[in-house]
Amino acid sequence: IRDRSNRMTEFLLAFLNELTVAALAALPVIEFKGAVIYGLYLGMPKFTIGVAGLLGCALSSYALIILLEPCYNWLKKRRPAQKALKQMKTKIAPHRRKLENKLSDSGGFKRRLLCLWSVFLLVTLPLPGMGAFTGAVVGIMLKMRASDLFWAVFLGNASTGCVFLAFSSVFI
């Protein structure tokens, strides 16, 4: 009976560690990179860290996209946000017109592809403040499809995390 309870305790501890890594990967600031460091600190296998981190990334990407769009629409109706958005739009307008003229001949495919790659690269950059949350906000402002935005954010976050996981033995 004692051996059985020890195995159960070990299983529960391992499950809680995996759950913690997934939860850390889902947090906007920490994301997959921080979850990798924590998982390695706990001595977890890299494959387990990767799977738990990818699940956390997927959940956070989906939740961000679902929750941010209504928040953005609500914010557009508020006076202080309207002023800030108007200032942003006036600065972006000349560049936007040039880009729309270049992309107008393709029936939207080039625009969709450009948005996908832009959000993917934005999420992939390992810089402070760049990640799933920023990519989701930019994608919503670009009025991307929810499915396209999910895959761009998820794959960007996952690729950065996997590269970080692969090279983590060099750093840690």
C-alpha cells in the first residue's frame, strides 16, 4: 500500500508541475519562455515542458483573441480612447494608403498573408513587450480573422518557446 501511495504522490506532483508550466505559459508577460525556465528549474524533461507550454500557449492565444475584440470595440466608444486612436490613425494614414494601393489587386489574399506574417514575426521577436498579448492586440486592430490571428499568435509564441527550449541547455 505504501508503494502505491508513493507512486500516486509522485504522479500528482508531476501533474501539478506540468499544470504550473502550462499556467505560466498562458500568462501574457511570462509566456512560454518563462515557463521553460521554470520547468528546467524543476528538472522536468524538455518534451514535457514543451507539451505543457504549447497547451498553455494555445489556451492563452484563444482566450486573448476571444476577450480582446469586445474590449477593443468597447474602448473605441470611449472619449479618451477615441482621441488616442484618432492620433494614431492620422500618423498611420499615409503609410496605410500606400500599402492598400499595393495590396488592392489581389482580392485580399496579399493583405491576409501580410497580416499573418506581421503578427507572427511580432510575436516571435524575443523582446520585452512583444508576445502573444501584443500580437493579439495588433491583429484585432488589423481586423484579422479570428482563426488566422489564433494561428499567427500561437505559432509565433510556440516557435519562440521551442527555440528557447532547444537552446536552453546553453543558457541554463
